[in-house]
Amino acid sequence: MLINAYQLFENYEDKVFKELAQLFTRTAMEVCEGQQYDMDFEAREDVQIEDYLKMIEYKTAVLVGASLQMGAIVAGTSREFKDAMYQYGRLLGIAFQLQDDYLDAFGDPETFGKQPGGDIIENKKTFLYLKTLEASGKREARQLQHLYSISPAKNSGKIEAVKSLFESSGAAELTRAEIEKYTQKAFDVLDRIDLQEDKKAPLRKFGENLMERQV
């Protein structure tokens, strides 16, 4: 797929080809770095919220940003416009991944399309987990850390116990607020872009669809 993508760049003139290829290569490297962070975090006990946000930016958000910026590159827009499109996508991507983590724990299993609590089973240190540690008392934090040290086979109630801590600590509500914050930041960037409203409408709808999804 990677090779096929580079082949598609050949449809464009040299200047556009070069800009697309440079962005694509940088993004591919960042995604690999983000994936490695994600794998490393499973064994680390010192992961901070800023570490997690950097990981999801590289693993997910840069893909959305690069995709939107590529459209701006092909359209021959200004550097300012290209950068704004990238930031709109990047911020939406962060909100998207935060929402994905939230839905993994609290989404409807009939519509989400994944095993409920998959991140909990895999002991993923998501925003929900890190925010719960930050917002909880010592006893609750130790309980959460203990739950993340065992396999579900030894405790079939692990998922519900962890979700209960997510909610009682306020982390679930704080995660929803974080999703809204990054979504609004993205729309603020879109509002500042010098573009007719009818041209912004599909971009705005794209962002709204991402944030309203239940799957």
C-alpha cells in the first residue's frame, strides 16, 4: 500500500510531487514512532498525560492532518492555508482518538464494532486510565494499578471494576470534556481560514461526523 501511494504521486507535476512525498514520508515516520510509543507504554509505569497526547498525535492525528493538507497542496493553496488545514486535521485527530478510547470503555457494543473494554483487557494506558490515576485518591489509584497488573482470566469482573473507577474518579467526564476541547480548537482553526462558508461546509460536516460517531 505504501508503494502504491507513492505511485499515485507520480500523477502530479514535480513540485507538487515533491511536497506530497515529503509530507507523506514525514507522516509515515511519525506514525511508526507513535506506534512504538503505544507498545512501549504497556510496559512503562511512568507514562504521563502529555506522553499519551504525544503518542496519539503521532499514531493517529498526523494522519488526518496530512490527509487534509495534501488536498490543499494539490489545490495549489498558500502556505498559510496548507498549515491551517493540517492543524484542523491534527486537532480533529486528537479528539477522534480520545473519543475512540472513551467508546472502547463506554460505547454501545452493538454499534462500536470492537470488543468492549479491549483497551482495559490489554492494560492500555489511555487518557481515561491516566486521568483516573491523577484524579483518584491513593487507595483508588492503587486499586486501578492492581487491576492493570492482572489478566481478565483471573478476574472476570476486571472491565466493570475499571470502568467504575473511571466514572467515580470523574475521569470519564473529564475525558468527554477533553474531546470537546480539541474538537472546538479544530473548529476555531476552521473559522479563521479565509474560505467561503459554502466551501467550509464539507470540512465542518466531516469534523461533526467524526465527533458524532458511535462506531
